[in-house]
Amino acid sequence: MEKCARFIFLLCLGIFLVSCGGKEGRAADDEFNAYETKYVDIVLGETAVDMETSIVLISHRTDMASPQYTGYSWTEYIKDFNRLYPGIKVSVEALTDYQATATAMLELDNWGDIMMIPFNDRSQFSKYFIPFGTVEELSRSLRFADQYSYAGRVYGIASAGNVQGIVYNKRIFTEANIDRLPRTPDEFLAVLRQIKEKTKSIPLYTNYASGWPLNQWDYYISSTATGNSSYLNHELIHKKNPFSDPGDGSGAYNVYRILYQATREKLIEEDFTATDWDGCKGMMNRGDIATMALGSWVFTQIRDAGPNPDDIGYMPFPIQVDGIQIASALPDNNFGINVKSSAKKKLAAMVFVKWMVEKSGFQYNEGEIPVLLSEDRIAEVYRTFDGIEIMVDAPPFKGEENLLTILNSDSSLLINQGGERKIRQLIEHASAGDASFDQLMDIWNERWDWAQKKNGISVN
């Protein structure tokens, strides 16, 4: 556990910084008036402590807004916040189809004051959200400060950090006589076959119908599958045929191959079109599901979804690079503040965001990585990551901030940008048996190659 902790926090400390000094830094400073204080200037319990106003938070956490929620709810967080800031009234609007609905709401001036940013097109951040400050200053105290930034300014602050792996039911693994966690794609597929043979549990639950959980497969293809923190925002942009088989069991090819092969061998739910996101958490707690591909943020939700919390575990994604397992660490949903809110509401919103990030206990309640660099406690969920190297994606090079978004749009692959459509098609073709996995990867390569040529991007 201690070894894992050292990996996570030393590597998160080493997040790449984007230089933002000189004119750029002064320009960011000029954007703040008396009410628009920068994040680093806020002193909780002192700044705006007598302010009276109301703000609206748009959230993806519908469960936390439910009266039946057994964890720490929005009502409880707001009650705690109001002990320090009684005059700032916070209301929460929780959306079910979050990404689509929140993205549409952004075109309204009065959608609210705080939103979990539903897209990662960096060039569009300033159109909708205010900067919290510069990457340079925020990186001194916060992890992931550069992940939702553009031109040296930070537009989104992580609510927490999470590691990319697989959530699993330990009891089902025991019943299937699995005594060692899989470390490669082939070992994982063998585990799924063994679970199907020896238990009544669904080996791998896809969450096909909900759609958004399928984006998780994209999250694995960066440092987890390549061992390179620069892969996603640097190498992938210029890589020729990034979906081809590298021949060593690593890379994007072998990530997506797991899902295709599991579907082809009927190691997933019988009717993938009828999956149920809310219901699957209780199903996994009861042992009806053995594994799901989701970030570590899901661990506490499944643990608390039924009578068997001790049965739920979280393991590194089963892939190796030169014999070493690596896990990507990503910011969980990022707080953004409405650029069109009044100056008073902007300040109240920033105070609330800072309180949520630094004082609420949210990250520990959810079993995630704390955002504050000074925090060094590790959730128990990561005990299986002992000895696993944790990497944070490097930000894009200056001048290339928009290239991944452009390639994603032109290729329609939307890697890490809401690309569940291609994952759904992969599942559909695997189930129907009307296209081989290599044929599908050839199509993805052709799309990527076409987008690179269209935009005059050099290829290595």
C-alpha cells in the first residue's frame, strides 16, 4: 500500500506544466475584477464569508440527489458548506443524460453557475467558463490543474482523481477458482471464460444501452496501454495506423480486442441492448456481474449498492508494456463556472468549488484520489495497485491544443470525447459476426489516416 501511495502521489506531483508567464499571465490577471477573485486568492472562512446570494450547480450525480442515496448526499454537503457560508444558498440540478443535456444547456445564458464540464475541446473553454487562474499558480497546490486548461489558463478544476482499471466481484473470482488477478488481455479473457464455466455470473457487463460507460475503453489506450504519458496528446496525433497490432499485447489494438472477443464468445450480458446502469450496481454487489470496465470512481457506488460491500474490488487493467503494468490517472468530472453569471455569483461559485475540492471530504467519501497536493491519504480501493506505476497524461504541446479534437471530429472516432458510437458498433459487429476485429481496426486506421491528411498533420 505504501509503495502504491508513493507512486500515485509522486507521479501526480510531476504533472507537466504549461508555461504561462509574461504577457499571458498578466492577461489572465486582468480578467478578474473585485468580485472575480482567483482561486488561489480565496481563503475559506474569510473570503466572501458574509455574502448572501444563491447559485445553481448542474451535476451528473443523480444518485447523490436521490432521497434513497445511502452515501454522503448533496443535501449533506450543502448543509456542511452552509455552516461556513450560511448566506450562499446552493441548489443542485442533477441530469440523467448528462453529457448531451449539459452540452445543450451551455447555449443558454442562465443555465446555472457551476457545471461539471461536459466536453474537452480546449479551444471552447473560454466561451463558456471563466478561468480559475493560471496553470503555473494552480499547479503548485492542485493535481490535474493542466488537464482542463488552454493557453496557460485553467477553466476546470477536478472534483477528484481516479485510476483506470476494472471493478470486479472478489467472491465470484473465488467461486471460479481464480487465485491471481489477470495481467494481460489473454489472461483476462481466460478469466472471463472460467467465470462463465464455473458460475452463474455475467463475466463482463458492457453497459451498452447507457452508452456513456463505453467511453471507458478509450481511457485505457493512453499510458495504460502504451506506457507513455505523452501518447494521447502528442504521439497519437502523429501516429500512423494507431489501431494496428503492435505484436506485443499492448496498445489500443489489444484494449479494444478484449471487448470484441468477449462479445464474440458471449462472455457479456445475453441482451446487451437492455443493460441498466442504475440496476447494474446492485447486480454486481449481489454477484450477478463479475467485472465491469469503469474508472475507480465507481468502486464506492457498487460497494454501497447492496449487502455485500466486502465483495467488491478494483484491479489494474490487464495489459502490460515491456512486462510492466501501468495505470492512467485522470481527473474525474471538472467544475466549471459560467462565464455569463453575475460577478457576485461567480465569486460564490468559486468559493463553493474550492470548499468542495479542499474541505468537503468528497474525494475520500468517494474513494478517489485527492486533488490537493498536500493530501497524501490513499483510499483502500487502491490496495491491488501496489507496485503498479501510475501516470498522468501530459498536456498538448503549445500550438497543438486543438489537433486531437480536430482529428476526432473528422475521423468520427471521438477518442476520449464521447466516442461510444464506435464502441457500440464494435459490440454489434462482434455479436453479429459480420466483421472481424482486424477489419474494424483497418477501418478506424483509414479514418484516422484520412483525417491526418485532410489537416496536413505530419505522420511518424
